[in-house]
Amino acid sequence: MKFLSLFPRIIDGCHSQIDTKLVPLLVPAIQLDHISRYYTMGASSVRAVDDLSLVIAQNEFLALLGSSGSGKSTLLNLIGGLDRPTSGSIVSNGQNIATLSSLDLARYRRNTVGMIFQSFNLLTRMTLEENVELPLRLAEVDRAERSGRVGEALERVRLTHRLGHHPAELSGGEQQRVAIARALVNRPKILLADEPTGNLDSTTGEAILTLLQEQTKYGMTIVMVTHERPLAEKFADRLAIMGDGKLLSTSAAKGLAQ
């Protein structure tokens, strides 16, 4: 574990005993402070996320669990800058993204966050290489740099042998690995995954979570929404349970895969 159980106590005190080499790691990757997201539906208000506070450490793999409608995906969208909170702050990479302008929020999504979804969202007319390269083109990365970045991302998901193939020629697991490579190609600090194993069989799902777990070795923080508690307990560092928009509990995962 990445000193997760000690993290709040270290932050609250003992500053004089902290090794200065560890200070960057002790700064949270994400800090949610009394976040709420309400939606108005007719005469009623839906509290999708309700006064939630949570600290996520750098290099941590956090799994968000809860029943459908508990607020997991809404919270993930808030962290990813796809939605704005009704109230509260979300501090990521040293900035409160809840107060960013639309332009700065777009930069945050492009440069700081990578996202993986249950549906792979690959463009069928593009090759694997072109799908992975697309975020670099949108970010206006120099053409000379793109090939190396694409190769690096595909190497990390072990798909360099499939560069010229189209999505229809790949298995479901391979398509999700392409989606992971696409999320990695801009070298994000935070990787958000919404039910990444939902469309996969159990064996392929474990392989995908092994790939995600490996990304923490590159200094990446991962937040994953899932209904599959056994997989979360096996691969994540910590579990956060949500219900009715609230954070019900957090606990260390019991059976970390090594």
C-alpha cells in the first residue's frame, strides 16, 4: 500500500518528521471537499452527489462501488471535468477545477485526465494506430512526436503488433486495450475508468484490470467505477462505497494482486 492509512495523519501533523523527498507524494492527487451535484427534474431536486468529501493519494488505485443510482458515475464525471458541482471544491493538480473557465477546464481534461468507458468508443473507420493518435491530433501535438507517443502507449497495453488493424478485427479485450492506450497517449496524471470490464468476460476483465494496476507504476492515479466488488478488492488499493449520493465508507482492499 502507498502509505494510504497514514496519509490523513501525516497531512494533519508531524510535518517536521516528513522526508522532503516524499513531499510531492504526500500532496493529494485529488481532494474533494463537500462536493454536491443537484439536478432539477420538474418540481423535485435529485441529489446525485450529496456533500461528499474524499482525499485520493497520488499513485492510488481507488475503486468506487455502489448500487445503480448511487452517484458513482456522476462523481467520476465531476473529477474528470465533464460536469461542474453545484457546490464544494475539487482540487486536482493544484487547482480547484470547480472554478475553472470553460477553456481551462478543457485544458484540464486534455492534459491531466484520461478516460476509459464501458463501451470502447473506437472509430470503426480508423486503424488502431489512428484511434490512439486522435487525442494527440486534437491537442495539436507536433506530427514528429506523435508516432513515438502512440508506440509508447501501445507498448504499455501490449498491442504494438496490431497497428494496422481496425476495431472490427479485434476482440473485445483488445478493443478495451486500445481504449486504454488512447487514454494514456496524452500522458495524463489521472486515469478515470467507468465500468471498464462491464462488456468483458471474467478472464479478459482481470487482464484489463492488471493493465490498469500497472499504470500506477508510472506515477498515475486511477479512479474506477465498478459493480464488481471481488475484482475491486483484488486489484484496487482502496474501496469507496457510495449510496444515495453520499460516501458511506472507505476501506483498504483485502486481496491486492501482486
